[in-house]
Amino acid sequence: MKISIVDLEVFYRVGVPEEERAKPQRLLLAIEMQFDFSAAAKTDSIADTIDYFAVSQRLLKFGEGKSWKLIEKLAADVRGMILSEFKPQGVSVEVKKFPIPQARYVSVVVP
């Protein structure tokens, strides 16, 4: 079973050159959390699942006061935070960035 947050728009400071990290830029995050929510399906209680709203709110604030050179490191950091704070059985993180005008986006996935 999985819970997905698809293309959450966040603004983080990321990029190899300092001038690219000077201001937050738009990124899209796609999160897939593996979690057995069969209890929640029976109880209808948020206590028996992962609160995807809480995850999204945490992600919206995750970049405050931080910067990354590589989206690979950013994806790994997001994955680590979700694993430690929300305790899914597994998580995959995709970070989409828009640095190349001729491409729809560039992305990395950390499974």
C-alpha cells in the first residue's frame, strides 16, 4: 500500500553556483510512502495512517534556512526526514527542477 503526494510545489535554495542559490526557486516534489493503512481503512482514524497533510506542511517548510548544491542531496535529505519523522515502511522521493528552458524538467529519484 502506498500514500502519494504528487508534484508538491516548494521553494528551496538549490544549485551549484552561488548565484543560483541566492534565492529560493520553484521545485516539485513527488513522494511515495509505503505504509500498511489497512487499520485506517477499518477504523476511519487518522491515528492509524500517515497524515499526508502534515507531511506536506513539513515539506513546505523544509527548505527554510537551508540550501543545497545538488538535487541528489536534497532528495536524500527529504527522504531521511520523512523516514525519521513520519515512520513509513519505505519512501521514494522525486525532485523536479526547471533549469533547462528546452526541457520540461530535470529530476532525480531516491527510492
